[in-house]
Amino acid sequence: MTLAEIFRNEGKEEGKAEGKAEAKAAFTETAIELITKFVAPVSDEMKDKLHKQEISTLETLMKQIDECKTIEDVKQYLK
């Protein structure tokens, strides 16, 4: 493998990691907006917990947000 190929592969991996981070941030912000709109304002502590969740957990929460009536209901989805 040439030096150029090594750098190209490293660049691809960095790009994938950045893309995943951006997607996770977007999912987190969307979840916060939905919780605020349909359940209750989100505390800083809850925001921190949401930022630590996997995308799949956030996705499940967003799909089920209409079943959440309280913040305690939301917390049931968090790991």
C-alpha cells in the first residue's frame, strides 16, 4: 500500500466518523425539540442524557413520542 493510499483511507475513516457525529447531533436536537413540543421543556440534565444515547435509542424515542405524557415516560427510553 502506498503512502497516498494510506492517507486516502485515513481521510475516508475521518469523514465517516464526522458524518456519524453530525447525524447523532441532528437526531439529538430533533429529539429535544419533539420532547419540548409534545411533553415538557427539557432540562440541561436531560439534554446531557440525550446526547449520550445511541442513534437507535433516539430514533425509537422519536417514533414513540406520542405515547409519552411526562418526562418520566421519556426517561424509560433512555439507557
